[in-house]
Amino acid sequence: MQIRPGNDDLLLIIDVQNDFCPGGALAVADGDAVVPVINRLAERFDHVVLTQDWHPAGHSSFATSRPGASPFESVAMPYGQQTLWPDHCLQGTAGAAFHPDLVIDRAQLTIRIMPSDCRANTHFTTVVIGEAIARMMMRKANVPENAAAMAL
């Protein structure tokens, strides 16, 4: 697939952090394989935005916040079922840092997703928040509203 972004297109890069890569607290198998692809794509975009998962210690979605609970258990919360996660992307830690090979110097904005409760701790919400802020940034940079945005 050939991607030819225009000067009014935006690349939204979501949560390419150490804790989601091999060896991380919530690793995705081969999660770091996207890094060279993202770096090549980012070179083609005039507008690049990053999101960064940024949890406080003791977050309610962490298994460690519930005595006797284990990661990946499901628990009832006031808003519905919640999967409990291992502690990950804790504010200011190496796990929350971007992957060391991710070239971030072209990013115009980094959005730190700081969920105050579990409802804000979903990939969907991260994308919605990221897109909303990216649209605000696009308006500020006089990028047309109908410009395409690609999220990875």
C-alpha cells in the first residue's frame, strides 16, 4: 500500500511505549515491530501527534489496587465489567517512556492520557481523545477539517 499524505494530513501515533513492547509490563507480541514502519511513515507527514498512556500509581484498573486480585481477572465496577491489568505506563517510569527507537522529534504534540477511572482506560477512549485534540491542533495550524488522519 502506498501512502501519499498531503500537507493537510495528520499521523496519530498511539501509545508506542516500552510497557507495550516485548519485555514490558503489558507487552504485545512483536509490539516493537511497528516502530520502523511508524518512523518511515512519520517522515512523510507534515503533522505528527503522539499519545502516551500515563497512569497514576494505584489506578483502579490495576490488579494491584485490589488485594488478592490477579491481572486479567474481570471484576464488576459501577459502570460494568472491568479487566484488571498489570501495573503499566506509570507516570514518569521507563515503562511509560516511548520506545527508544521511535523517532519523536517530528511530533508537534504529545497527548498524555491520564485516566482518572477505568472508563477512561480504553483504547477507544484514547483514540477519541487523541482525535479530538488532533482536530483542535489541525484547526490551529489551519489544516482543513476534511483532512485525513491516520492512527497507528
